Amino acid sequence: MAAEIPVRGDAALVLEGGGMRGQYASGAMDFFLKAGIHFPYVIGVSAGISNAASYVSGQFERNRRVFTTFAGDPRYFSWRNWWTQGNPFGMDFIYRELPNYLPFDFAAFESSPTRFRIGATDCATGQAVYFDKADAPMAEALLASSSLPMVGRMARVNGKLYLDGGIADPIPFRQAAVDGHPRRVVVLTRNQGFRKPAPGRALRAAIRLKYRRFPALAAAVARQAETHNRQLDELETEAAAGRAFVIRPSRPLAVGRYSQDRAELERLYQNGWADAEAVLPQLRDFLSP
């Protein structure tokens, strides 16, 4: 690895989710490790923050191996999982078993000085919550952050129910500023110009039916597209003002949330690496103390 690049204390790394599109952020984070860029604060949701755990533990290319080894493995993803476990992604396998196949360095993660915040959505309130390292077992918090609405079961952490952090706060750059880190590097998993389509009448009705016991959650899921698009607009303003540095896929995406094409996932990883490498001079200036 390269000598460490100095990073100002108020800098943050912010990570969007996106399921298998998270391989893009894995490429960018592996480049950060190679370049010696270590953030004092990392926050994200769903696949974004799950992948960031290996970045914080300093395990170069671990996520790359996870995606390329287990894409297509029915334990990792299959619609049979949805029938048997309530989620197409094999959540128990991913968060409780997979670290035994590709060992995760828990000691390095825990000893890292980086503040690591996992975003999730409280099912009772529909509001965003953020777990720090000491708040809950990491696997439980990451599982909660990645439990997709409509196709996934709610996750229980410390006696409360949670779903995907991308519902209430898809790109938590504002929370980073609230926590004292206004200098934010934001890694997105969609191309420039993307805006999430609003749910139609039938889907809105399905959301209300599924979460009829959780009306605040139903409202949050129904307005997820609006929340996401508003954040993208706000992020453009922050970037124009020099308070945010955005890295997003430069190539048209060929990978969706559920994609299992190993070749396309590898190309997406390489795109993340190349995009981060291409902006290194500007990124160095942005992070300079």
C-alpha cells in the first residue's frame, strides 16, 4: 500500500446502497486503500456500508472476492431464499456465515479509529437511525440496514424492528455534517442524471397493505423515491459549493440491484477503481488538512 495521504479531521466518506451495484463502491474503496486514504468517519446504508466494513478493517480486495466468488451462489442470492427466508439475498449466509469463508478481520475493524455509522429505518417511526460500533452487534446492524422493503423481512436489533436504511436516508451526507464532518466524499452507485421513479397507484396500495400495522413506515416507503431525488438535488448544490466531492459510475450501468453476472460485476468494480484513480489529484486537494 502507498504512504498515507493526510486527511482532514472533518472529512467523511458517505456511501449509497444499491445491492450488487455496491461493487462500484468496492472498487473505489480498494483504490482508497491502495492510495493510503483513510477517512476518520464513514457512514452509509445497505450494501454501501456493508462493503465499507472491509475498507475500515483494511482488507484490500475482500469485497471483490466476495462478489466474484459468491455471485450466482444460491446461498448468496436466489428467489428460493425469498420463499424460505423472506429475502432474495441470503441474509444469514451473508452476515453470519460468509465471514467464515472469507475471514473478516474483526480485531482490525474494532481497533480502527474510524467512526463507522450504519444507517437503518425504524419501522415504528419511519425515521432514520444510525448505529455506531458500540450500539449493536455489527452483523445485526448491517442486516437491518440491508433488509429491503417489500421483498425482505424486518430485522430486529435490541428489541426494535428495522428495515433498509435507504428508505429514510438513502444518501446520508447530511447526517455526516450533523456529526461534525461537513467535508464529504460521496460515492454513488447510479449514473449522472439518474432520478428514481415514483411508485404507481398499485404499488402504493401494496405498500399500504403490507405495512398496514406500520403507517409511518408505509409513508416512508411510499415517498422513498421523492426522498432519494431530493437528496440527489441537494447533493448537487453541496458539490457546487465545494462541500461535497461526488464519485459516481462514469460508464453506463449494466448491473442491477440483483445482478449475478460475475463479468459485469468485475467491470463495475474496475469502473469504481478507475473513477477514483482519475480524480485523485482533486480528491487529494479536497481532503487536504
